[in-house]
Amino acid sequence: ETDFWCFCQDEAAERLALSLLTKGGLHYRPRLNFYYLSPHLLDLLPAKNGEEPTIQFLLEVVDILTNYVKKTFDRSTKVLDFHHPHQLLEGMEGFNLELSDQPESLEQILVDCRDTLKYGVRTGHPRFFNQLSSGLDIIGLAGEWLTSTANTNMFTYEIAPVFVLMEQLTLKKMREMIGWPSGEGDGLFSPGGAISNMYSVMIARYKYFPEVKTKGMSAAPRLVLFTSEHSHYSIKKAGAALGFGTENVILLSTDERGRVIPADLEAKIIDAKQKGYVPLFVNATAGSTVYGAFDPINEIADICEKYNLWLHVDGAWGGGLLMSRKHRHKLSGIERANSVTWNPHKMMGVPLQCSAILVREKGILAGCNSMCAGYLFQPDKQYDVTYDTGDKAIQCGRHVDIFKFWLMWKAKGTIGFEQHIDKCLDLSQYLYNKIKNREGYEMVFDGVPQHTNVCFWYIPPSLRGMPHGDERREKLHRVAPKIKAMMMESGTTMVGYQPQGNKVNFFRMVVSNPAATQSDIDFLIDEIERLGHDL
Amino acid sequence: ETDFWCFCQDEAAERLALSLLTKGGLHYRPRLNFYYLSPHLLDLLPAKNGEEPTIQFLLEVVDILTNYVKKTFDRSTKVLDFHHPHQLLEGMEGFNLELSDQPESLEQILVDCRDTLKYGVRTGHPRFFNQLSSGLDIIGLAGEWLTSTANTNMFTYEIAPVFVLMEQLTLKKMREMIGWPSGEGDGLFSPGGAISNMYSVMIARYKYFPEVKTKGMSAAPRLVLFTSEHSHYSIKKAGAALGFGTENVILLSTDERGRVIPADLEAKIIDAKQKGYVPLFVNATAGSTVYGAFDPINEIADICEKYNLWLHVDGAWGGGLLMSRKHRHKLSGIERANSVTWNPHKMMGVPLQCSAILVREKGILAGCNSMCAGYLFQPDKQYDVTYDTGDKAIQCGRHVDIFKFWLMWKAKGTIGFEQHIDKCLDLSQYLYNKIKNREGYEMVFDGVPQHTNVCFWYIPPSLRGMPHGDERREKLHRVAPKIKAMMMESGTTMVGYQPQGNKVNFFRMVVSNPAATQSDIDFLIDEIERLGHDL
């Protein structure tokens, strides 16, 4: 006998289906399951006979989710339906965020699911350009659904055998892409690029001053870290958290494209040494957050070798370009790094979160972090306990971030990621070519962008004739926030803006969603002009 | 017209269904979607007309997952199908973990999904007792599926308006349960208890020595942290990472039940001060990992007040008991803590990961961690930017851990969590009563356990007459690992073991899965005896 799982809108449809199937000649009563609900929470598993209501409930949720997915890719859907915090807190048409002592009905839970999505932001929408992470990869999504169903933890092979091995193989593959011999080395998936960068600082310190682990920072001289003024703030955050102090995070000057000037690094190393400080660590950014700039890794590596410093490459955003034969030259020299941050959840479209810290030297991650907790990492297990990776991490429990990435890699192959990346970079070049000489636009820096970041000012007609000076600067500074606010209110598209150094607010366009097309780029520009024309 | 979504096993079933529906009198061709696949990856969204293959693919994945869920709750299913790392790496019947340049077919992807689950561990199985986190809550699971579909990031209200508000309201509710006046204070969900504990040390340091943020640890005197010898290793890890040094993490003695002896804390504070060190921070554990012990918070708080130290309560495991009117007295005094770690992913059955760091003083989290990155936290947005919580975190991007928890709280109500917790504690008392006087068992400590942890040795008949001494110790030390290995090979159940201090390997039983029943406890005991009888 065959089971049918039928989902239709209402009871009338159920009766229709059932009568058609039986009238049609079906001689047994098929198992039909309909997606309107009657059961209560207590009827779900682990309740006895909880299977059917459980499957019904989950399929109803899936119906909500698949509808959301379909609409997200539909350009007639808004990117968001903006409400202020006080509006959502006051409650929207029966959507009440408050928690109570008493349970809600499953029907209300489904309403809550729908409303949560309704008032959220569609980060997978082809016109959402607001963040480095965007898109909604269907394979990755399926991977996340499986991951949460498996509901396990990365700390031991014992309870995550498959995921632990997938992590090892995938990290090795990433190290091969970096160019470390035979993909040797070590690594971990961590909860985001900031934590990956923090790892790099920790292991650099452990490499040169292992006694800090037991004796604290007072066992080391005054240690200095170097990173570009355009680099991600997580290096500074790591400096604060790990006890270096932000004053010992020296910011390096950049050229007009936001790339570190190697001579400035060398001068600042010499200066620190003259003051009696000990230079420890240099971060080179591969794909800066705002400009998408790639620091010249080879030149920086030369200096690091000369002065015996740890070289970290923060490729959280730009690491993905290693998958592209056309663009990987921008990270030339990365194989000389001691450690690399690389976030597949950014340029490679893997669902959040998925960030790797990769280390060239084997064993140093464990050396730095292990505490050998007996209750978790028993040495007398029946399997090879070198697969218990938990003690390398600063976390104890660690979320399974690998499976969705592994599954996407399986489904796309390396060449699929390459196509994705090449396509996004082509799109951003299309945008650059479109606006570089267009009336009403000024580029923040000259030349074809290195990554998908295109940084520009939109100059409303009222400012176009105005002489450069403070008044124009002040007015221009307010243009991007105003356009962005109107954009969010109308919900049509989203793009980021920020000031940088002495530059007033400008738009930073980025593309990482392969669903975006040239027409979406055109739409963004039309929308900026529509909303900004009369400012 | 009504759409039917039909899922049946094969093409024959499709033809059958279609013919029945049309023979039965249906005059339009219904939209039938069958769960065997033909489309390719490139037919999925964002492909043009990608909707149907996308929904088909996702529903096929859901079919795999719902079958997995059903089987997980079925006691005739094995908890795991154990294989050694080399076996899985060599490839199991077409399950190949290696990644390649070329894409796989969607059919293979589905096979990979099935195999990933097949060779994993069913942490939701009613006989999986191996970890503090267990179970598979259906509402929580639905919440995770929605979270991954929304695929957004907690750092700004801008892209996670609903989730940011849910986090605020839920944290407030948790602070109310702790007993802080009006639920005031601050907090964040973080990637696990170890990171939450690390936050507590960071903010304690910032409170007393804010200049460390800019100047580093050299700006502070030698700072000392105190925690029990039974506490979680993450306090020591935080000491290492943050630059205190593990030697400055002083371990406190405990009574025979694993609870801190307050007089030992005071003596060690005085000793540290006499040496010229500065006591900074005390961690009191509410529910220790192995014994499930609750440190006497009120007595520790008295000492912290006397010496002006930061009091942190690590309630990662025991915090859930705050939801139970019967058991919350075990955390009496927690309202006097400066900060609290509380992991709903442990005792409350929320899917991994879900850990909160809660802080009594408002503003200090942001003071400690903020770096004011202009590109993310623009002050000139159109909404109230105090809702942009990202700069409080040491992470930049932060996974949405709140929704599943919020949804479970909605669905169960506070009283649902209370019932869950009371039930698990009752079960562990059942186990305790069953074995405390049973032949062949010795309890590791006397008396009714405070939490669900029941710690015991199983003494095989061959050791029962043996005099206490080194030989017996050595033999007994090998019993639990041997039984555990056989348990994993047979796949029937899983329970943890470890040594502790001078105690040889013993079993640590814990219950956090509401699917478990007395019969599962009986099964565990039978299984230990079956496997261990002839050792």
C-alpha cells in the first residue's frame, strides 16, 4: 500500500481529495495528512501516537517557509516592511512578542511564525545589498534544516562523527586553496570572523610567549599588533579582550584605495621597537569591509619575515576569491600567512554562520587552548581520540557550522563557487561602469573595485552646482542616511552607507547574492535617484 | 482551483494518484508534485521557474528529516550506528565525504543527507544520556528551521528587527526569573556557556579596571579569579585567553558533594591579598558538570560583598531550575550575582545553541566591548539606534539563537518549562532510588542529587569481593570505558563517564530529555549489567 501525504488548503479540499481517490478506485483508506491543524502541543512527539500531529505541524511550518522562500525570490515582494521598535513592541495585529506563563495553541504558534517572517528583512531578496552576507542558497538552507534536526555538538567524535570528519576534510581543502603544502595545518569553524580573528591573535601570542597562558600578560613584554586603519574592528576588539589594550593595536596608513602601505608598516615596527615594545602580529586584510581592498600580502609577508612577526590574513570577506581562477591573484602571497580567517557565509553564500580560522602550524591551536577536561575528553575511549577537536576551541559546545557548507560544496563543486564569485564580481563591475561617469555620482576612490564593493556618493541636483566646502560636506553627509531611510520605509531595496576617515557618508554597494542581476543593479540606481532627486 | 501537493514513493504511485484523481472526476489537471527528483541544482531558485523544483527538493529533504524525527523517538531504533573514523573516511557504501571540483546531482545530495543522519548520533533518542544537552523539541526544531530560512544576523535592528526585540524581551524575562529588580540589566545570547563565562570575566575586569581596555593588562595589578575545582573548565580557559594566566585562576575546595566551601574562598582571598595580588572575580557554579552541585550562592555573595569582588553565577546547566517553583531554591541568592550564565540549550531542551550571559548593571557590556564601527552602527539612522546591540558583543555577526527559544516559551509557557524540569529531576531521583542500595553499585557521593546528575560505579561481580586497594582501583577504572565502548558498538544507549580528582572512572547519568521515561532508566541499568557482568 502506498501512503499519500496530501496538503491542501482546507477541509473541503480534504474531502474532495479523499472522495476522488476512493471513487477513482482506491480500495484501501490512504493515509492522508492535511495541513490545517487541530492537535495541541502535548500531542506532538514525544507524546504517544505523536507522529502524525508532529509531521502535520512540521509540514505546516514548512509550508510557511517554502512560501517565504518563493516570495523572497520574487521581485514584486518588498525587501522589508519597516516598523519602528515601539510599533512592534506595542503589538501588530495580534502579533504579541510578550512571553507568558501559559502555553499558546499550535495555531497561534503558526501565526507567530508567519508574523516573524512578515516583519523581518528578506536578506535573500535579489535587491538586498545591505550586508556582506546575503542570498538564500537552497542547498545551504536544506543543510541547515538537517543540522538543526541532528541537533548535536562538535566537541567530540563520539557525538558528531560525521560532522567532525566533514570539518576536517573541508578545512584541509580550504588550506589547499590557500596553498599550504599538502593542505597541512589546523583549523576550526568558529562563531564568526571576529572570533576567528581573535583566535589568530591568541595563537600568535602563544607561539611567541607560551608562558602567557599560565602566567598572564605580565609574563610578556609590551606586545604590539598592527592592522590597517581600514581593517575590521575585530582586531581592535581582540586587542581589548585579550589584554593587549587598544592602544597597542597600531593602525597602519593606507593608499587611496584602502590598501596598507608596506613602508608605513615597517616604519611603525621600527618605531615600536625603538620605544622598547615588542611587535608581535600583523593583520593583512584580504577584502576590507568598506572599500573591498586587498592589502599587498607578499610585501607585508616580506616585512613579517624580516622582523619575525606573525602574519594573519583576514580574508573573512575576500577569502572566497581563492575559489576563482580569475580573481585569486588578489590574495597572492596568502600561502605565506601563519593564519587565515575565511568566512564562507559571506562571499560564498553559505547560510549564517560559517567562518573558519585556518592555521599553518599543526598543534598550536590545541597547545594554546587545551585544558584537558576529563569529563569530556577522556583519553581511554575506544576510538582514536585525536578526532575529539573540542579542546582546541575557546568554546566548549560548538554549533555544527560545517554541514551546510560541505553540502553546498558537494552540490556545486569548486567550479560552482567559482561561477558564483565571478558572477558577483562581474555585476559590481557593471555597476561601476554604469555610474563612474554618470551625472550626479562621485566615486569614493578611482579605478575598478578589487572586490564587489562599489563606494560612491549620490549628489542630488540641489548640491551639484555647490562649491566644495563645509556647507556642501554637511549637506552631502545627510544625503545617504535620508535616502536609506526612505528606501527602508518604501521597502524596495537596501544598501549600506557609512562615513570613512574624513569622508562624509557614502553608499557602499556590495554583491554576494547570485540571484542579483543587472536589472537589480539598474533598479537600485533608479531608486536612489527617485528618492534622492529632490533632497 | 485547488493545488494538491502529493508525495509518494515512486513514479508508479504518481501515475496511480493522477489516474485516481482524474477518474474520480477532477476536471482540471491538478498541480501534483512528487518527491522523487529529476531537476538539477541549476533548476533550483534563483533559476527562472525554479519554484517548483525548489519546493520539491525541500520537501524531499523534509521527508528525510521527518522520518528521522519519527525514528528518533522510536525505542526500537538504535541510538547510533558506530563506525571508527578510518571506516567513515574510507567511504561507506557510496557515502563519500571527499569534496570535488565538479557538482553532484541532487539525487546524490539527498543520499548524502540520508547517510549523514544514518552515521550520526541520535541525540534526541530517549535513551541518549551522554550529554547535558539532549532531546529534540519539535517547536524548537521548527524555530530553527525558520531561523535558517530567515538567514539574518543579530547585530542591528535594521536587519533583524523582530529577533532583536525578541532577544530583549526574553532576556528581561530571564532577569526577572533571576530576581533582579524589574528585570533590569543587560545581556546577550552568545555562542555557548564558555563564551558567556568569558564575557563575565571581561566585564568584571572592565568594571574594576576599565583602563585595561585601552592599555592592556599591564595597567592593572596582578588580578586573581576564584572558581571551584568542580567548576567548568571555561573559567580557566577565559583566564588563559584574556591574559590573566591560568595560575591566577585559583581553584576552591569543595565538600564531598562538590559544593564550594565558603571558608576556603575567604581563606584564599586573604592569602592572595597578603601576596599582593588583587582578587577580582568569583565564579559560583549552579549545577556543576559532573556532580550537578550547586555552590552556596548566598554565603559566597556575603564574602564577595565583604571584599568587593564581582560575583558570577555559572548556571549554564542549573539555570533552568529557576523555572521550577519546586527546585529554584537551589539557586537561592542568585539575585545577588553581578552576572549569570544560563544555557537554555541544556536543561530546558532548546536546540543547540542557546546560551545567555545576563548582567545586572546596564551599560557595562557596551562599555566593555564597544568599538563604534561606523560602517555598521551609524548614529544617523531613522530609528532608535539603542536597539543596535551588536557593539556589545565580542562577535561582529551573531547567529540568531533567540527565535527557537522564544517560540518554545510561547508554546509551552513558563509552566511548560517547569513541568519539563520537574519531570527530569523526578526521573533522576527514580534512578538514584533504584541503584543506591542495589547490589553491584556504589554511589560517588551520598544523598539525593541536587540536579539530574547521578554519579555511580558499576562493580562487576569479579570485583565485588576484592579488597579496596590499588588493584581494585585500577580494574574499576577500566570498567566504565569498557562498558561504554560496548554500549556504543551495540548502539543501544549512551551515558557519560569520567574520573574526577582521585576518583577512578565512574558513570555520570544526566536527564534533560522529557522523552525519557522510567522504562528508559530501567533499560540503561539492565544494559550496564548485561554488558558489564562478565568484566
